[in-house]
Amino acid sequence: MSRKKAVKGKGSSKSPKASPGSGRTGKGLAAAAAPSSGLVYPSRPSISNSGEFYDIAFKVMLVGDSGVGKTCLLVRFKDGAFLAGSFISTVGIDFRNKVMSIDAVKVKLQIWDTAGQERFRSVTHAYYRDANALLLLYDVTNKASFDNIRAWLTEIHEYAQQDVVVMLLGNKVDSTHDRMVKREEGEKLAKEFGVPFMETSAKSGLNVELAFTALQCCSPSRLRRSPEHWSNRLVEHLQHLRALVQQAGRTSPTSQSTGPTDW
Ligand SMILES: Nc1nc2c(ncn2[C@@H]2O[C@H](COP(=O)(O)OP(=O)(O)OP(=O)(O)O)[C@@H](O)[C@H]2O)c(=O)[nH]1
Ligand SMILES: [Mg+2]
């Protein structure tokens, strides 16, 4: 199996401004615009001469209302830290890379952190089509963010690829006293749309790593399409992860699933 090199993650603070009307752009968007959509295959050239080696690439987009914790979830996953204190709303779109080892395979996750604010919606629409997976977040302490999930799913169906992997996340479960959305409500909605579900906390780190890892095992058809990358051992490993997700979200894959994923 050949190895590629990953571009190092680009923090928003270092990104220079670029094209007008696209919110915070610069290096992040330049790389996002590179022709690297979908899975990267061994025959393709390396995209950078720096960074870690990887076998396959996977694009993940974080979406959901403003304030649900998308940026915090990404920072928790990437840096293992929680962004406490004042809330700085994302402008436009930003991205970070992280290379994960899954069994013997190195997977480069390119994670796009979108702005939840309505005024940036047209910017983020342009990025849906290249995403392999979407983490759709609501805030368990904010009922409106949960009620808006249906609208987000409509938008996803309109702009994303048909086989995009979608996972629903109820974030901020550490705020037990302020909870407004029951776990069962999240489960029910996820079941209705046939997507996997789990509750997370960017603050405590609950299920954060699992959510990002599990995304990659939610689409068996994706595995079937690139068998050269996925050894039998890896498939077994992903099945194990899948079981962990079911445990975490208590959402089981059923034959009645009709959502956008093969879940
Ligand atoms: N208690 C708690 N607070 C959180 C958690 N995740 C995020 N927050 C807080 O929620 C606020 C919003 O977090 P962000 O990650 O910036 O929200 P966002 O979804 O990126 O918002 P936009 O960029 O505007 O779309 C911040 O004040 C965070 O500290 C969590 O898991 N638990
Ligand atoms: Mg943000």
C-alpha cells in the first residue's frame, strides 16, 4: 500500500484573507479547493512535501446551528483541549487535518469547520459536494438547535453527495442541569432519518474521538468501492468500531434505514 503525505492542519488564526465573500479563507480554502475530493488513491501524486504519510484521505464537514460546539469539538479532537471562555463564532469556513491510524491504515481526515450563522450559508453550500462525511450537531441545552436539525438535513440532501455519511451528534451533554433535549429524542430523530447518533461533550471529551473514527465505518459501500485499501483485518476493526457506535448511540442498524448512509 503506497503512502501519501498529509498537509499539516491550518489554524484559522494564521490564515491570510483571500477571496471576498467567502468569509475567513486563505490557506485553508486554497487547500480545500485543491482537486482532492473523495478518497485519495495510490496512483495519485502526493499533495505535499511536508507532514505525515497517509494511505487514504477522508473529508469531514461539521455543520449545525451557531453555538452548538462545532469548533470546540474539532479542537478537542485535534488538540485534546477545550476552548472555554468567550464564544468566538466561526467566520465562513476553516479546516484542520488529522492523520489517524486505524489498524494498519493511516487515514487523513480533512475536517472543515463551517460557520453556523445564517449569513455564511451560501459559502458553506459550495463545500458540501466534496464532503465524504458530515457531523451534524445540535446542542442538548438548546431546543431550537435540535428543532433545526430537520432543516439541516434538507439542506444536506440538497447540496451533499447522495452517498455522504451523516452522523447526528447531541453535544454539551456535560451540562446536565441545562439539558433541554432528551437523549431519546435524539435517538428517535436519528432513527427516522436512518443515521447513526451519539451524544458528545467537547468539554469532557465524551465520544469525540469515537465520533470522528466511526464516521469511516458508516458506509460499507465506500469500503466495497476501494477494496485495495481495506484489508480484511481493517474491515473487522471497523465492524468493531461500528459496534462501539451502536453502544454509544444505542442506534442499531436496521433494514428499515432509508437515510443517506448505509447505516
Ligand atoms: N458545556 C459545554 N460547552 C460547550 C461545549 N462545546 C462548546 N461549548 C461552548 O459553546 C460555545 C460555542 O462553541 P463553538 O464551538 O464556538 O460553537 P460553533 O458551533 O462553532 O459556533 P459557530 O462557529 O458560530 O457556528 C462556546 O462558548 C463553547 O465554550 C460542550 O461540550 N460543553
Ligand atoms: Mg465555530
